[in-house]
Amino acid sequence: MVITNLSNSKDIKIEDGIIVEIGDNLSDKEIYDAQNSKILPLIIDLNVKNSESISKLNTKALNGGVGTILMIPKHKPIYNKLHLAYNLTKEKDINVMVAIEAIHENKLTDIHILVDKGASALFLNSDEDMNLIKRVFQYAEMLKIPVFINANNKALLGNGQMNASNKAYSLGLEGIENYVESVEVAKILELVKNFDIRIVFQSITTKESLEILKNRDRNKVFIDVCIDNLLYTDENIAEFNTLYKTFPPLRSEEDKLALIEAVKSENIDFISSNHIAVSDENKDVAFEVAEFGISKLDKFAKLVYSLDINDKIVTNMVSKNPAKFFNLNEGELKIGKKAKFMLVKNSESEFNIKKVFIL
């Protein structure tokens, strides 16, 4: 098959799911006329919470231009062989990688066994027992596996419902201070200096955390930012709008602008969805009891490419950097690679996925 008429690429010839030629005016019996579409690599989303079935995630990912997800064990713990095998062996079109809990109920899980069984990463909360975190880092160093970290302190979090701000006070809601995140970032950053490992701080939201991380060793310490915090602020929670109740919370305009500037200067490594599926019935309730989370996997590509940021930088953050991090044969179009990409409407005013190719 030859895909032609691409606005930002030469014609592409695909045989048996592999790109075999890239050139001008290629001929083939089967020609797919892309009608002046734009071509982009599929997204590799490194922060998808396992809050729904694999089949639903599969459908939503394809609709959102996502070809690979890293499943984070937030809602349903993934800490043993059965949980891991279920997620890895379910039939799906997308590539599913799984991060397993390194610490479960104040004990180390069977990390070595789970990595042997196919886990792609370890996941932990930064406020676990520090001796256990040290041991997790020792395992990560020995097994050469990355650690994804949720940097938040539950004790400082209290019953926080949204960002600590004038908006929270005006709504009578308990706020979540920036230091709930930043103190944990500082602590983990200091500890990781003693280990030859790679860690990813997931869903960083505050300007203070960025300041702490500005001189990090970029071969060891990586920063992930959620699309929520690049698009919205706590002002979106006007009139107790539970649709914008999520965790980590939407922060101030100042924090949002700091994150955007860090992305533009490529001081951020990844942009992810932080997809958390929440049913309407769990959102259509009082703000204090509504579940945290925003479902956005099915529109992730549209959201991320709507940012006022150069498309090349966005593509690096959502495709090329994650592919390099996990040594995946994805993220760009090259001869000899599997065909994984999306065709989008080539328009300044509209982003519309016309077709997703996973061959």
C-alpha cells in the first residue's frame, strides 16, 4: 500500500506492516489518498490510570491518536503476577506497557519476579517509608528498570479538594498547597543522587517543583507534565464544577504559565494525559464527594496539539522522547520500521484525526 498526497511528508510505501520506501510519486496497486493530510507519529502516553477495562482503553486510545500506553496502578493495584498477566495478555490493538507497584501495603512486592514477567516500570508514591523507597531504588539499579513517582505527601494533603487559592477559599473548600508536591520532589531528588537509576516525576504541577528540578541530571531525572495543567487552572472550578476536579489538582495561572514555558524551552521531557475515567454519576454529586479525575484519552491528540506550542516540540514530548526512553521502535517514520502513525486534517483552525494506522 502507498499513502500519498501528504502535506508534510513524501509518499510512504508499506509492505507487510513495514515502511519499505519513502519518496515522491510512488506507485502501487493499492493507493490510499490522504488528500493533503498531515502525518504525525502515534502518541506514547506514559500516564494512563487503570480505571477501566483494557477494551475501553484500547478504543479510547485509538480515537485519541495513542498507540502505546503505560498503565499506572492507581485505581486497581498491580502488584502480583495475576494482575500483571491480565493486563499484558488481554487482546488489544495498542501496545500496553504496565508499571507495577513497587510497594504495596507497606511491603515490597516481588519486584524481580514481576519484571521478569514483563513489567516495564516500577511505580511508587513518594511518601512511602524511606527505607523501602531506598530498597526499591536498589532493585531499580540492579534490574535497570525506570521508576515512576507520584510526588505528593498524603499527610500534608489532608482533605484537600483543589488548589489552595482564593478560589478555594471563596468556595469554602480545603486547599492543596504547592508544597504538598515540592517537598516530596526535593526529598526524592536528593535520594536518587546515590543511585544509578532513571526516575520520572509524574504530573508535576508547580513552579516550585520546576525550580527544584532545574539543575537535575537529565540522564537520570525526567519530568512528566499532564495536559490538564497546560490547559486549565483552578479558575475552571467556578461554581463547584466537578468536571475539573482532578489529582494532582489544577493549579494557578502562574503555575500553568511556568509549565508552558518549561515545555517550550524543552525543560520538560514528557506530556501525558493522566487519564482517569470517572462515571457521570460520580461527578454529578457535591464537590467534596465527587471523584478525582478527568477522562481525556479519547481526545488526547486533539488537546495536546491545540497547545500554543510548536508541533515539533509537542511531537518530541508525546512521541519521540517516550520512544527513546523505553527504547521503542516508534516515534518517527523510517524505512524498516512498523507503520504506526495518524493522518490529521491539515488545518490551522481544526485538528481532526482522519485515520490511525497500526500495521
